[in-house]
Amino acid sequence: MGFWQNHDRIFLMDPIMTASTIVSGANMIALGVLAGVFAKIYSKTKAQLPLGMIFFSGMLFLHNVIGVYAYFSMTELYATALLPYLLAVHIAELAGILIFLKITLQ
């Protein structure tokens, strides 16, 4: 279970929120690799599609950064019943990114 201090208060993260944060981190790593692969493709081909995919990867990366920041800065605002759904969204996103990365590398 993660914890952090904010304005003289210590918060304990719910285990599901901690899992969501870890999955978001994995998403960011996979998206960074994906953007790197598309940058390499762009440098070789100068095609426009890899530029669009780099932008797409960047927006998903930003989505995950904002999500993790929100988990840490607004923990007390998240309803516990909502957390499993957020985790499921992050896991589905990771699955999609990993499949996309696998297809791209073939």
C-alpha cells in the first residue's frame, strides 16, 4: 500500500488505487517504447502516419500522467466503489497498447 504526505497529512492509498498507479506506469513505459518505434519508422520513411501515431501515443501518455497525478493529489475525492472500474480501464488500455506494440514490431 502506498502512502505520501501532503500539507502535514499522511494519506494511505487504497490497494486498488496503488494497482491502478502501477498499471498506469506500465502504460507510460509501453507508450514511450511505442513512440520510440514510430520515431524510428518516421526517421527512415518520412511518412506522415508515424507522426500521427507519435502524437496519439503522446496523448495517451499525457492521459496516464494526469491520472496518476490525480490519484496522488485527490485521493480523498475518489469513491472506493469507483476504483475497480478505473483499474479495469487502465488494464484494458494496457492490453490494447501491448497488442498494438506487438503488431507494430512485427
